[in-house]
Amino acid sequence: MTLAQLLAIWRKVLPCSGIGFHLAKELAAAGVEVILGCRSKSRGQEALFAVLKAGGAGAQASLCLVDVSDPESVREAAQGLRRTYV
């Protein structure tokens, strides 16, 4: 399965800062399962808490640690997402 196919599933992988973070909160509030891709575990956990809080009681969000500047980290994250969601 390609990454495009993976993202076509009713989940969205978004960054844990900036506009992607704000979009993650809005999507979670709309009932979309959100996966936050973050380099820092501590910042990612803070972002995850904020997304879950913004999404309300039924929010579904998870954290995927990934450094997009490191090809091996991206490869490992993609493999983890495939194992979990495919």
C-alpha cells in the first residue's frame, strides 16, 4: 500500500505544530481520526492532549514519532502506520 492510499483512509497525518496542528484540532472535532507526526515526544504528547481536548469526548488521535529530515525515520514511521492501520 502506498502512502497516498494510506492517507485516503479516513485518517489524516498532520504535524504537531503550526497550521497542521490547528487543522488537526478542527478535524478531530469533526470526527476524523487524526495522527500527529512529530519529531519530539514531549511536544507531540502536548499536541496530542490539545487535539483530544479540542475534539471532545469522541475524539480519536494518536502520535507517530517521525523526523521528516531523516529518510530512515520516515521509513520506520510508514512501516509502523501500515502495521497499525492497514
